[in-house]
Amino acid sequence: HLPPRNIADYATFVRAAAARYAPHGPSRPASLTGSVSNWEIWNEPNFDRFWRPKPNPEAYMALAKSAAEAIRKATAGETLVTRIE
């Protein structure tokens, strides 16, 4: 419910997750079954319930851009999703 304090740290995490869980991720263990090819970057960042203390479009866009770049560096062909109602 709280955005990360450091966007670079979040991007590092996202890149590692994509590298491990994407269908063709470079860090994917051979024994891992299933994969993730659609990535949601945060959930409903326009609600204060999910982005506290209050929604911040500029901060969300910086986070989304950083996460998208991290996913694309880790693997190609993934779908990035966000949900704003």
C-alpha cells in the first residue's frame, strides 16, 4: 500500500522477478513450472487505499517507467498492465 521509497531498488526487484519468472528469463530455473508473461505495475495507484498517503500521478509514472524498463531489460515480449478506475 505504500510506494517504494527508492525507485531504483524497486526496479532491481522487478528486473530480478522478470528474469526468474518470465517464460524466457535468463535466471529461470529449468525445474520451475509455470511462468509470468503479463506484469501489473502496481494495483490501482489512483486510490489512496493502494497508494498512500494519497495518489500521486507523477510518482506513479516514474515508478511505472522504471519498472517497465527493468522488465524489458530482463526479457523481451512481456505485456505490462496497469489498472486505473
